[in-house]
Amino acid sequence: MNASHETDLKGGRSAAPPPFGRLVNVAKTFQSAGQSVPAVKDISFEFRKGDLVSLLGTSGCGKTTVLKMLGGLIHTSGGRIELDGNAITGPYPGVGVVFQAPTLMPWRSVLGNVLFPLEVLGRNGAAAKTRARDILKLVGLAGFGQAYPRQLSGGMQQRVALCRAIIHEPSILLMDEPFGALDELTRLEMNDLLLDIRRVTGATVVFVTHSISEAIYLSDRVLVFSKRPAVIALELAVDFPYPRSSRTRFLNRFTELEEQASIALGVVK
């Protein structure tokens, strides 16, 4: 989704708007048992508002560390992160987060779980409940508002977690392998659901995964991470138009991109 250029007062083209997100030479080193353990070495990339960018790599390579630094959940050891022109030095209020586990509150109903972020913000009136019901309808859970997490399948629980993450209309959605624990068919359904949500809401998404096909299917761009300490080994521009369908996965170009990512990951020699 290319940002339009505005015409300046002299009739020429103005510069493109600045990126919504920017990471510049970001590094992170943890201290463990008196030793320094570098997790991320030198990460730089940008993304625009409305982009869906995947961070692809093997388990433990530093993808989640980058995601947490992007949301201000942990501090960098070096470099700079900006969101919407703001330097990220602590938790960023405009973030929605979805983890691999749904982490729903078992004593609260589905509706109560979804409404929780708005309650924290003091916005728990009738309008909030209407919005929550609308979002549940969007993800196919209309009529489940009074159910409890224990009564739902794993895929349904993750749909609730996704609703909870977007109800406060965050400026960016950070997703840490959110579908990794689901069976393959449910995972494919959730991929399409995420693309539907992105289409309806215009959400900006940074998505962590170790699935090559998932990254390519979902994304505008895929950043392939090296093994720890992570650097970006390859950046792939995914040029399939949206909306995408299951047939996209069988295109020759899709296979070409999978091969490029596999080579960068060291899966294919």
C-alpha cells in the first residue's frame, strides 16, 4: 500500500511522508549468570502505516526480543526505535499485543475479556460494549459473548485474544507467533482472519513467525533473521495483491519466495 505524495506549493512533488515505524542499529544484550549474551546485533528497518511486516527466523534468534523492544516492553542496549515520530523509551500506549498463548482471564466471560483494555482506560460504557460485540461478530464469535474461555476451542480463544488486542484501536498490532500452537487447518483460517481484520481496520502489524509460508502469505515484506545474535539476513518484498486466497500458496512466485527465504535461513543450501 503505497503512500501518496502530496503536491507542494510550487507544483512539484513533495517528499514521501516519514515512515510510521523506524528501527536504527538496534541491539540487545542480556546478562545471564554474570555473562553478556548478545541477542540482537544490528537491526535496522522501516515500515509505513498500514504495512504488515513479518519477522521470520528460527526459535531463539531474537525475533521476540525485537518485538518487545518495538513495543517498549524491554529497553534496547543500543540504537533507536521510533513509532509515529516518537522515540520508544518505555511501554507505548498505542500498541496491541497478541502472544502465542491467548492468556485469557478464565473467570471473565468472552465479552469481559475483550472489554478489559477499555475498562483500564475508563471507557467501559454502552459504546464500548457495542464495539466489543461488533468485533466479536467480525471474527465469527457473535453469540459467544457470555461464554467462558474453558468452553472455547484453542482457535476460538485466540480469536478472543485478537479482539482484545484491537478493541482500543491501537496504532500498531504486535503479534508473537500467535497461531503457532494451533493445528494447521485452524492456523490457515486464522491467517485469513488476520488479513480480514487488517483490511477492515487498516491496522499496522508486525508479525513474528518461524513459518516461511505463513510469513509470505500474510506480509507486504518479510525480514529474515539470522541466528543469534540476530541481523537481518534478507528482506523480501511480497508482491502478491490483496486480498489473498488459498490459491496464492500454489503460485510459482510463492514457491520462489519460499526458496529465497529458506536459503537465507540456511534450510536450503
